[in-house]
Amino acid sequence: MKTLVKVALIASLGFSGLVAQEITKTQKEGLQGLVMLYGYKCDSVSYASRSSWDGSFRVTCNNNRYVYEVKDVGGRWTVKVK
């Protein structure tokens, strides 16, 4: 079940056709869900950006209190606390 939810969240990120820094509301929601799926706190997304050189995302949550890096590593999405 957890894997199915993760796949649905990743699919909602919708990467195709976006400019490197452009983050949609749907992507923010997907990133927030992925962060929470990994067991981290993210009641609200304060800021989200996408790296133009490696495609990773930087997500800050709860009024910039928590910072995460969401990255595709070998075809699997990972979330790290920054």
C-alpha cells in the first residue's frame, strides 16, 4: 500500500514540459505528500524549487522550519533532511 501511494504521489509531480524552476501547485502537493510519506513533518509547504542542473527539489515546510531535498536516485525518489 505504501509503495502504491508513493507511486501516485510521484506521478502527481508531473515533470514533463516544465521549465527548471517552475513548480506547480500539484507538484507542491506531491512533494509535500512524499516528504510526509517518508515520515517527516510538513504541514504546509513554505517554498519549493527545482534545481536546474540535477533535477532535485528543495522543499521548505512549516514557515521555513524544516528543509528537505527530494531527489531521484537511481529511479527511486529519496527525501533527505537538509
